[in-house]
Amino acid sequence: MSRFYPDSKVEIQGLSARFYDNLLNVASLGAYSRFIKKAIRLMEIKPEDTILDFGAGTGRNALLMQKYISPEGKILGLEISEEMITQFKRKTEEFANVNVMDQRIDLPFSLKEKYDKVFISFVFHGFPYEIQRNILENAFQALKDGGEFIMLDFNEFVTDETPLYFRIPFKTVECRYAFEYVERNWKEIMSEFGFKEFTQQLFFHDHLRLLKAKR
């Protein structure tokens, strides 16, 4: 399948998708595993929460979130990569309240129910700005009143002012959309869609952020 956004690096296919979790673990020397567990704990998931996972990937995050929900809660992942969906289903097959569907998050869509939380992890930065706005609108429409949009991604910064140990890998690995993303005021932009009551947790010398906003 060809990419919808050839300049992006968040559409993972083929072997990269098949071994995505292992690649992350090796590249980060195990740090990513510890980091994502901490970030999901900071989501403050309630047992009865219903969670919509945008760009759900292999189900790794869904498995971590599942530990915090009861049978009354549920998680639905939205993903388009066949390889990722296959892995998601295999990893979560024992949990009746964790599911995945083939659904693009960059185009308008409608689900039968509203959710307590919409979560997106290291996907948002890899889209063009006009498409990021579509995703924000989709998240807002998918949430219950008082629900939370939670975005785990890069923080805002000026790339050329970051330390070399971060700047070099960032410029080497990331796509051009990421360079634009990090220099925008996302709280201000999200406010345009009706989001409010922003809170955040910062990681890795303030270069990464877990940003929460209420509908």
C-alpha cells in the first residue's frame, strides 16, 4: 500500500511495521518501554473509561492501558496498517473489551458512541498542518462532554536551540512536518476547536510532552 503522505514518517509498513516494537526497544536501549509505561500511568485512566486510540499501532499501548480498565471500560484502536492491525489483534485477543478497526484518523468519521478519552502517541507530529487540524476536529467530536484528549508527542521548541545530543538525531530521523509541529503553539490551536483546561507532563529534558485537554 502506498503512503497517503509520502513526506511523513508515521505511516509504518512492511518489515518496519512487523518489527516495530523491537526496533523501538533496541534504538532506545530499552528506555522507550519504561517511558511509555510511565506516560500511560500519568493518563490517570479510570476503571470504567472508554478510550479511543488514534494510530493504535501494534497494540502495545492498548495492552498497557488495558491494565487500568475494568470489564466496564473499553479500548478501541484506530489503525490503517495491515501489519499493525494483525499484531494488535494477536496481542489483545484475550481481552473482549480491547478491539481495533481499520480507520483513517485524518479524514472525518463518525462512531456510534462517544469516548471518555482519545489518546494519540507519536503520530500527530507526522502529518501536514491542515491534516493535524482534521485530527483535532475528529478527536473533539469523538469525546463525551468533559472527556479528555491526550497527546503524547514532542514538546514545543526551536529546533536549532536544542542541545546537539537531541538536535542531531531529531533532524536525522524526523520528517519536515515534525519541524513545523514543534514550533507551533498547540494549546492555542486546540483552543480554536473548543479544547480547554490544559495540563502537561514533560519528559527527557522537556523535549517530550504528555498534553491533556478537556472537551
